[in-house]
Amino acid sequence: MHKIDLQAFDLRTDLIIEQNVKNIKSNKYSYKDITVEGIILNKNNDLGKKEGKYVTISFKDITDSNSYESVLNIFKKELKKVIDYLNISNDNTCLIIGLGNPKIISDALGSKSIQKIIVTRHLYLLNNVDLKYRNVSILEPNVMGVTGIDSFEIIKNTINEIKPDFVIAIDSLCALDIRRLNKTIQITTSGITPGSGIGNSRCELSKDTLGVKVIAIGVPTVVDSAVIVSDTIQCILKKVSYLKNSYKKIDKLKPINKINYFDNNSVLKDEERKEIMGLIGLLDNNELKKLVWEVLSPLESNMIVTVKEIDFIVEKLSSLLSEGINKVIHHLD
Amino acid sequence: MHKIDLQAFDLRTDLIIEQNVKNIKSNKYSYKDITVEGIILNKNNDLGKKEGKYVTISFKDITDSNSYESVLNIFKKELKKVIDYLNISNDNTCLIIGLGNPKIISDALGSKSIQKIIVTRHLYLLNNVDLKYRNVSILEPNVMGVTGIDSFEIIKNTINEIKPDFVIAIDSLCALDIRRLNKTIQITTSGITPGSGIGNSRCELSKDTLGVKVIAIGVPTVVDSAVIVSDTIQCILKKVSYLKNSYKKIDKLKPINKINYFDNNSVLKDEERKEIMGLIGLLDNNELKKLVWEVLSPLESNMIVTVKEIDFIVEKLSSLLSEGINKVIHHLD
Amino acid sequence: MHKIDLQAFDLRTDLIIEQNVKNIKSNKYSYKDITVEGIILNKNNDLGKKEGKYVTISFKDITDSNSYESVLNIFKKELKKVIDYLNISNDNTCLIIGLGNPKIISDALGSKSIQKIIVTRHLYLLNNVDLKYRNVSILEPNVMGVTGIDSFEIIKNTINEIKPDFVIAIDSLCALDIRRLNKTIQITTSGITPGSGIGNSRCELSKDTLGVKVIAIGVPTVVDSAVIVSDTIQCILKKVSYLKNSYKKIDKLKPINKINYFDNNSVLKDEERKEIMGLIGLLDNNELKKLVWEVLSPLESNMIVTVKEIDFIVEKLSSLLSEGINKVIHHLD
Amino acid sequence: MHKIDLQAFDLRTDLIIEQNVKNIKSNKYSYKDITVEGIILNKNNDLGKKEGKYVTISFKDITDSNSYESVLNIFKKELKKVIDYLNISNDNTCLIIGLGNPKIISDALGSKSIQKIIVTRHLYLLNNVDLKYRNVSILEPNVMGVTGIDSFEIIKNTINEIKPDFVIAIDSLCALDIRRLNKTIQITTSGITPGSGIGNSRCELSKDTLGVKVIAIGVPTVVDSAVIVSDTIQCILKKVSYLKNSYKKIDKLKPINKINYFDNNSVLKDEERKEIMGLIGLLDNNELKKLVWEVLSPLESNMIVTVKEIDFIVEKLSSLLSEGINKVIHHLD
């Protein structure tokens, strides 16, 4: 479990409107209710981010089989593009790492995903493998709180030993927006930092630290309760703004409970915000999150939470990731 | 998983102050940081509740072994008192039911707890059992969404077949207060209604419907995100109220992050609440929850959530419940 | 886990040669290395067996995907024929029972299989289901040693409550021949007796006892170590017999370790058997098993055993059974 | 899973009688029905074995709580003696390795055992630990067939990184005698070779290969079916021998099914053995195993098997090992 740097994506929202930022190529498309956003950042980009390709696949649902297939197809397509972007050839060897704590289901996405990967490295050692299968091995380093050993140490030493050409690292993420929870797959080439954990948060997994190409794949499976609260307060303000603006032109045919206030970009005036939410209404999103955190912490109620059905969702997500990875890296389609 | 009627407990908070309500005997004590509240409601009580004994054990933590032992001892003591209250004798036979969905860990408290119960009914059928052990059997009816069969039907028919003298039903609950999440054990004799579920929510498990004495044991393991939001907004108001009132007399030696604003009972004036939180600040708790629900529902963001470490916590809680029940019903202490 | 009556199948081996037995219709075919034997016994058959259809599907392997698909297809075809034999119509409702102890993997085939069944009865109660899906529910009664309740009681009462038109019961079996271990699927209409267990072994699940049509599906996943020993001693004799008979005409091109001595039907003379195996060689198969049992019991070494990889094999078998049942009962192909 | 070299123990049986072998100190004692045998081999011992301490704890049962406690106490005592034998001091750091495949329950003893170990290395890194706890970390390298990576490589590199003072390696063993199955704990200081597996069987874990002291702990949880057969044939001969010798002096008060023929050391004459078992009766134990293996292999019936209840037994054994190791290495008693 780790917090991937989502600022690139948050900023993206702005950039789509502004268009003119230099050094950034962006690309966005939709299929049914799935949205894909991809950006490529150059070395000295204006966002202050690491260079690389960042892809976000957003979807509504993967629990029915049709949606599952649609998301799977897009995941395969985007993963393939990332592999091409990194100039990974068909005979490059791959180590797939399942990060996180396998005994905490909300943190077990990596561990569950690698269980279903088709592993072949030992067969290559015996010269006993169909060549449509790539040379693939897996590693589950677990977390330092369980093993006493920094997962970075285990990963680095294993890579030094078996020298894969590239690494795929899968992890559960912490959502910074409730609408992304369990509904976003992120693929990046800029690395990943496992474990907010115990003292070693600077041990990023990336080409710089490991010496091999890294593809990080993550899904946000948990969220800070402070995020839930501040997102909701924003929603209250957006709803009021929507109602005010649409008072005369309201669409009588659209059911009220299907209106997505969140995408409403009209802005309330300060005095209106103060009328509705008082001083709280004047805080920006970061100030609000900070206040909520300050209030909840002494009550020991600032929790990292996950949805009730997380067992079922991690089962589906890990199945999708492993099936997609198997098909793409082993050329099985 | 079900919503136990917590109103009796919520009202209790008020009643402790008021004292004079007729038909209600109350009892409250603390041990270390564990608080126990017990009330007995008569048939025609002023709360409009079912008659019976209601016990709530509140604690801070059961993950370290000392706290675990303390909570276990109090749970055993209170369970024994409930058994005595129901005039259950040492040779009465018992069926222990683990409600909920065993594959969803936040709903699996019942299922996990009964796995460790010492079962003897089959040995009694063979006249092959040490008499300090009670005649005990277990049942895991699962949930209708998994089996297609109403759990109430399975329970009722099994009780008709094996005719136990009393039933203990264990279930995960939905918390109505974030501070209770995973930190409260509730024991009641008034019955339990499993499954908000599919059409059959009126199938209460109680003496009235099953014909045998019922002890319901529950722990809140999930919470509605609307509750998190409204509890937090209340906390913001309480914190401001606390800061205002304690401006001059503030305890410089007490670390700011250890102050429990929530127990602050001083009340802000309406204009103060409006200053801080605008119109939202004037809503009462139920109006606030309703507003939050209205805002979040169209976004499909009104989730039932649980803490990230739920696997570990259900392991500990189920261990505590089964150990306590084994010791009390089998006279092993 | 139970011992299905395999005598019908054992006798079958003989009957295939003889052909003329009255009241028995037999049918046998092969596909690749899969063999299917089906017989129908009338009420007063010469075998003294219950009337009904008995099908045995024998295979070498289901762990590679090609073999898996072949066995799955034959299983679906044979299950469909059994359903037709019982005159079960498309709108008949079905209860699928997973027998055995879900916590003992060698006994968990039933439990694992029903987890993947598509359940619809609760949707039918709400009139909310695509009609290509049959009305299906599932039940996991567990075993008496775990619950204290006879699984037959739970099954009978559930059937009385929900009144399905037919029942499919899935169970792990005890093999009477090492070559059948994990390599045979048996389908019968004559019923099944779960649990050699504790006192209640006469509680057969069948149309006679439950009042509804019963299809029993089983796979032998365990074997008595006495069976391993006596089968091996038979093999030693068969190997010697083979070597003797084929001394001159031996096929030099056939690798010695691919010769299946077991299918060798030539018989050694008594003096030859005595030469090789002494008095032991003169015992018939049942006498030999009895002797082995007598010798091993006092050493507490007469074990019920299973193969080392049982976890993996039960995973594959349960996947195959549930996939096959889903496709056939829900008309999904 | 691996085959520990049991020849030292097998030879031990002989040595106890003979006494005079030089360079070998032996020690044997019993407590209730538990037997402990310890030997120390010097560098150039006459057995051709690696030098070191070899301890075997044999027991009848650990499933009832009294026997469990007795075996646990002896295990703790013997483990402590091994630690002293290796001159391991209280502040030496320890890495505990759970060998085997965690998804195959008969091979998961190591993996299950380390799950319950108290891990402290990460707390030492933060200077945040009660000094009665040793600096301990754990590693689960899994098996090459699953990960594609030789477990030896992962272990060696992790040891190079974290530099523990000693290693405890826990593994499931393959029994060479049916009476030892699940009923023997072996502790050795001479190393262990995980994985008969894929090509790398020479990667022994020992002081020679890893540069740190190694304590190997194993329990036989599987057995080759050829061993079952040959052990049984030996038993048949021993039983006949017993009956012959005790014909006149038979103890009428001792129930026949409690006689342990296996410990009968009287020997049948060759003509008697031939009378009973023919030519087979004249084979020695190794010749017999080889014959059985030759006969069963072409039938694909030479299986590695385990007992039906292996899930339950591995649960108990891993609980015992982890509890014992925790108490001894952390000075908790």
C-alpha cells in the first residue's frame, strides 16, 4: 500500500482546459463509460514531475462480466502501449512484483494479482518452454511491519541476482478522491514508492534506484476518512451551486438523483459559500482536508477506510490485472 | 450484517443524566478504559423498545494482549449475567449461530466466531461427553444473496429439528457513530434482524419468532460514509466550542492532540454555529445525515465502509467472542 | 466425504465381457484418453443394487487446459443425459448441496464447487431474473463432527422449506482403487450417503428419503492406505506375469516404464503366485485388504491418505464441476 | 518440502544397540509417550555424515491439549540446547525462514509457522523495542515452481543484506517410515536442502553455503506410497514372527490390536520368510522399496501422499513450532 503521486493527474484536470502548457503531450478518450487519460512528461516539465508516461483508466464497474471485458480490453491495450513506449522487446525478461501485505485484503491487490501470473523463468533455465511465453518470474516481498525487512532490500537484491530486463510492480493505492476508489487503474513508468511505512519511505522503485525499467500498476482500494469528509463538503457546495444556476432551466426529464453535481464547474461567490457553509465554506480543498485531519486525529477517528465488499472487489481487480498482464506479456492474444 | 436498533443506546446517553424515566433500570461502570452500560427495559417502556436486557461494552483497543484480556474478562462477566437474567440453567442446550457472509471479512464476525466454539451435541447423542461441557451445536446460515435461501428459514427449521433451549446469534453490525466502530460489543436479549437484504427484513430472530430464548451478540464493523461526514461536522463545531470556552483556562500541559472534543457538552449559540458552518451548522444530527445522504447518493459515493485493517480486527474480535463464549457456556473457568 | 457404493462399477468391468446379463443396459465410449461407462439398473437387477443410472468418467489429467476442456465437455454431456433421464424440465427448480468438511481440503470438493454456482432463487422471489437462468439455490451443511448437527437433518428441513424439484449433491469420495484417485467423476441417480461418521450412516440422500429427485456427483479424493498396499501387491504379481508371458515377444521399441501391467489379464498359476509372494500371493483381493488392515491397525498406520498436491487438484476439480453444472442447468451454452 | 537426510537417524537405531562407534556421543530419553534422541557427530565421523547436532522428538499425538503442552515443553528444551550448542548469545540477531509452497498445505509448515513469529527487526531499526525481545525477521521464499526464482538465491541475498547472526529454517519433510508421519520433529545444525525440485537440488542451506549458523527444523508431513507398501510388507513378516514366537507365552490380557509388532526384533528364518512372502520375503528393505517403485511408476501410481486431515495437523504443528520458537528466542518464559 502506498500513496502514488496523484498530483500529475489532479493537475491534468486543469491542463485539459488550458491546453498550452509546453513539454506535455496529452491524450484522452472514452469507450462506453470508461475514460482513459494518458500524458507523457518530459524531463524538465513545468509540473515538476518525474519524466514518463502516466495512464489513468477510469470505469464505473467491473463486477458484471460485460464491463469486466471492456475494462480488460482497454487495460491490455494501454499496457501494450506502455511496453512499446519503454522499447521493451518480445524476448526481454520480466519480474512481476506484488507489493503490499497479503494478509490485509485491502492491501493485497499486488499479492493476489501475481498468484495468477504464468511463471516461466524456471522452465527457461531448463530450456523447456514454448517461445510464445516470455521469461517471467514473480516476487512477493510482503511489508516491513510483517517481515522486519524492508521490501526494497528484498526487491533490489532479487533484481541484482536474476537481472530482469524490466519490472512490473502492482500495488494497492490510497485514493485522494472518493470517486476514484476501486474505479481507477493507473499505469506509470516513473516508479512507485511502496510503504508509507516505517522510516524507509524514500526507497522508490524506479529505473534510477533499480537500474531496470519499471512499470507501476495501481488501483486505489482505500481512502482517508478526511478525504470522504472534504469531498462531501465540496459536493454540498457544488449541489447548491447547481440548484441555483439551474433553477429556471432545470431538465424536468432527468431524474434528480442522476445529476452529477461534482462535474459542475460553475462557482459560487464567496458570500454564497459563506452563507451555506460559514467559515468552512471559504477554505480551499487542502485547507479543508487539513482541518478535518486536525479535528479527527485526537479522537482517533481519522481512519483509512475501504468499502465493505473489498474482498469481492480485490478478487475481481486482481483477476483482471493478472489476466491482462498474462495476455500482453506472453503474447497470448 | 444488520443494523441493530441502536436507539436504545443513543437514548441511554440522555437517560443517564435524567434518571427519572420510569420502567427503566440502568447500570453503568468502568474498568480501566473499558465502559459497560446495561439497561433493562420492561414491556411497556417509554422508549417504545422491545423488553429485554441491553448491554454495551465500549473499549479502546483489543490488539494488545493486556487490553484483550481485560475486555475478555468483562465480556465473560456480562455474558454470564445475561444468561442468568434469562434463567438459563447449566444443562440447557445451546445453538450458536454465526450470521453474515463468511466471504466478506467485514461481515464474517459471526462465521469466524463459531469456528472456534467447542461443539458437543454429536457427542451427547453418543453419550460420550464430560458433563462440564454443555450440549452445544453451531450453524452458519450464510446470507440470501449467496445461497438463494433466507437465513431465517434455515435457522427456524434447524431450531425446530434440534430444539435447543437457547440460541446465541453473533453478527457484524453497522455503526451509527464512528467512535463505536470495532470498539463496542453489544449483548441483547430482545432479538436481532439479520440482513437488511432482499425483501425479508421483517424476519427478526427472537423468542417471539423462534420460540426459544435468544442472546444476540454484535460488534459494529462497518459504518455508512454519511455517518463519518456528519460526525466530523459535529466534531468541528465541538472543537470550536471547546477552543472558545477554554481560551483562558486552557491546560498548557495537556497535549492538544489528546483532547476529546466530542465529550464537550457546552453548546455554541446559533449565531456562532452559523458563523462557523453556515446553514449547515444549524441542522440537527439527523437532518445533517439526511443531507449528506442526498448529496452523495447520485455520485454513487455513499458507501458502507470499514477500516483498512479489518482482516486483523475481525480475527481478534472473533477470537475474543469465541473464547469468552466457550468459557461461559461450558463452565471452563 | 463418504464411500459411494463402487461395487456396481467393479462388477461392470466383468459385465462388459459377458454382455448377456438381464435387466442391465450398458454403454461405454472413449474420447482421447477419457473413458465413459454408463449403466442403467432396473428395480430388481441381478446386482442387488438400487435402480438408477450410474455414469463413470475416467480421465488421466485435468491440470492442463486442453484436457480440462475435454473432460468438461464430456461431463456436461453426461450430466445433461442424466437430467433428461430423470425427466427434469427447464423450469424445474434446483438445490445444489456441497457435502463434506469445508476446512479439510480433501473433503471440501462439494463446498468449493457450490461457491462458484450461479444462484438465482432470491432473484426469482423478486421476479427479477433472466429466464435462461434456472431457479437455483445452494446449501453447505458441513459435517456433524464440526456442527454437532447431522447434515441430513439440515438438508431434509431445507428441502421441506424451499421444495426444490431436484437436488444435486456433490461430495468427495473414498477411492477403492489407486488408479481412480482424483481421476474419476461419478454421476448417479440412486442417491448418496454422506458421512461414514458418527452413528447416522443410514441417512441416505435419495428420492426415497427426501421425496425429490437426487443427482449425486462425486470424485474420489482420498484412499485407504490398505488399498494402496493391496493394489501394489496385485501389481507385483501382474508385472511378473507380464514379464513371463512376454519374455520372447517383448516389444523392444516400447519403453519399459510405459507398460501398464495392470491391464494384463493373463493369470499366473497358483504355484507361480506362491513362488513369488508366498502365502500372501494366494490371497484374493479382499482377503489381502483385510490382512493389511489387520496388520496396520494396531500400529495406527492404517491411514486415509490423499496426494500431496490435493489443494491444487480440488481447485481444478471444483472449478470443472461448477462450470459444467452452471452451463447445463442454466442453459448457458 | 525436501528430503532431509534421515540416514543419520536410521543408523542411530543400530547405534543404540552397538554403542561402540567412535566420535559419536548419543543421548536418549523419554517423557510420557514422547521419545527424544540426540546425537552429535564430529567432523570425521564413521557415518560419513556432516558434523553437527541431530535431535529427533517422536510423539504419538499433538491434537489434544495435554499432549500438545508436553511436546511443546520438550521442543522448547531441545531447541534451547541446540542454541546453546551453537554458542548463540542473547543479543544475536535471527532470520527465520519458512520454506515450502504456502499454497500446498502439506508443504506449508514453514510458511504457516513463520506467520505467528514475533518480528522485531524493524522496531530495532527505530530503537523502539523491549530488550527481552531478540532482533528477529522472517522470510518466505516460496518455491521455484511458483516464483520462477530459486529460493536459495532469495535466501542468500537476503542474508547478505541483513546479516543475521543465525538462521532458523522450517520445512515440511518427506517421511521414510510411515510411523514418523506427522509424529516427529527434527532439529539439526548440519543444514537443509530445500526443493528436490527443478535442477538446483545442490543448493544446501548451511553454514558452508550461507556463512551463518543454521538451525533446521522439520516435520515429515508426506510419505512416498512405496514406503507405505514396503513398511506394510515388513509389518506382515514381523506380525507372523511375533505370533510364532509368542504362541505359547501369549499375554491373554493384552488386547491383540494393541500389540506393536514393529518393535519385535526377533527374526524369521529365510525359509519362513519365503513360505510367507515368497521371493519378495527375501528382499531387504531397500530392495523392496526399489521393486515397489519400479512396479508403481509405469502406472503413475507412485504418489507422494499425506493424511486426509493434513489441514488440521499442519495448523497444530505450525502453532507448536511458532509458539516454541517465540518463547525460546525471545526469552519469554
